[in-house]
Amino acid sequence: MFSRRGKHEHEVHVVTSAGRSRREEIDQRQKKYLIKMGVRTVCLILAIVLYALHVPFIFLLGLIIASTILPWMSVVVANGGPDVRETRRQHTLFTPDAGPALPAAPQDRQP
């Protein structure tokens, strides 16, 4: 008997591999952006407070570098688009084993 599906007869798309909606992806990127910018703000305020307390500059340098680099990192992550791992997961196919899962029913009936 011929199959209309041809060589793709055993390929089954797994429903659980469906990616997140565009809205969920944007929400996740916004959340990451806000967290990074919050950390940046804390670093900047802490650097100002420690400077006012006359803490040596070497201790302030890490906070100043972090508050300089974090905005750039936040924008790159926010504009990055969907997660590559999510995209790869969407195209995963489930291929069942070659044999049936259950044995065939006995053919005891006679016409």
C-alpha cells in the first residue's frame, strides 16, 4: 500500500516543542533589561556614596566599569530577538521506533 506522506511518514512534530509567543519573548527581554539597568543604577549610586565617603579609587573602579558596560549589555540583550535555544527546540522532530508499541492482536476469528 502506498503512503501519501512518502519518506516523512514517521515524522511527528512534538507539541511541547512549540516556542513562546512573541509577547512572552518581549516580556522576558524587557524583564532582563530592567534587571540589568537596576543593577547599573545600584552600582552608580554605590560608587557615588563610596566616593563621598573617601573610599580609595581602586574600589570604585569596578563599580564605575560595571555602570558603564551594563547599559550597552542591556540594549544588546533587549534587541537580540528570540533565544537561539528556543528556536532550535521548535524544529525538533519526534521519530518513533521502527516497530509498533503494542504487539498485534491475535487473529483467532474464522469467517
